[in-house]
Amino acid sequence: MNIIVNGRHLEITPALKGYAEEKIGRFEKYISNITEAVVTLSVEKYRHKAEVLLKANGVLIQAEGVTGEVYSSIDEVVEKLEKQVVKHKEKLHSHRKGEKKVVSGAPSSGTEHGRIIKHKKFDMKPMNPEEAVDQMDLLDKDFFVFANQVSGDINVVYNRKDGNYGLIEPVK
């Protein structure tokens, strides 16, 4: 596993880098196919933040921890990641994958005007909507954009207020 430790407004000392690599390196025993782990440590006033993104066979697992001390932030993010990794492994081994309900629908249109402040690019592994819902849950996000493996189109799954999921598909 390739572990990358970055610092924002913080100098990464060898001790800090070693601590982060040791903690994140433990995930190899849970998931053997982790290709990369990106650890970003940052400081804003008195808040120390640790963000980790694990890339494993096309699946992204992300967590962040914010505390008053950088080492405790790393510990907090590792605890969160452990829960997500266990949840992911249970989903992989579960025989009841089809219990989730995917509902078609359209999102409400907001008319807020602003500017784009963040731009992200990422590889899209073709997947079915159930896998996309699992990925969205692992990333702890409200929506997930994915390439539908059946149609080849870009689709979006999202959390609905009623606890179910929505699927947005383009009309041809």
C-alpha cells in the first residue's frame, strides 16, 4: 500500500509521518487490496484535522477527524475508518444485498447562485445502482455520481428525506 502524508499549514515531521503511516498501515490486514492511502493533516487556529482517503479496488473509503491535537485527530479518523471498513467488508460478504430499495425520481431544483470553489476529477468504475449506494454510504455523502454498467450513462444516486434512495438517470 502506498501511503501519502500531506500537510496543510503544518510541517510533517518524521515522527508525525511515522505515526500516521503506522495507524493507516493497519488497514492492510482488514482489506488486502488497498492500493493507496492519502492522509491530509491540517491546522486552522486551534483545530487539528486529519482526513484519510483509502482507495481499494475501485472503492473509495473516506473519513475525517477534528480535535484540538493532531495525534488525537489521527486516532479519531482511524476509529471512523475502522467502522467504515468493517461495514464495507460486511456488505461484501452479505448474502442479502438486494434488500435495499432504489427509487427513481428527480431532485428539487435550487436557485442559489454562487461560484465553483472546488473542482474534483476521479475515475468512474462502472457499477450498478446498488453498488453506487454502498459507495455513497462508505463515503458518508448525500449523493454519488457513477457510470451505470448496464446503460453506460452517468447516473446519480442520492439520499431521500424518507430514508430511501433516489436514482437519477438521463433521458435518451
